[in-house]
Amino acid sequence: MDQNALKAQFDTIRDNIERVLQNDPNNLKSKELLELTHQLDILLVEQLKKSG
């Protein structure tokens, strides 16, 4: 995955996390928020593997 695609995925996940938190800032354990943070974790691990 090139850097532009990686940044686009990161931006999308970040925007979705912000949307979830704006809709319900007190529900930090929502299923959607947990899924988004999981996606972010996967993206970061993928980048770490690529960077060596």
C-alpha cells in the first residue's frame, strides 16, 4: 500500500472516530468505536511491518 492510500485510510478512520464521539461522547465502549480503533490498530501494524 502506498503512502497516499495509507493516509486516505487513516483519515477515513479518524473522521469516523470523530463522528462517533460527536454523536455520543460518553459511550467510549460502543461497538462501532471499538471496531474503528481495531481498524486503526491493523493499519498501524501494517505500516510498522512495511517500515521494517
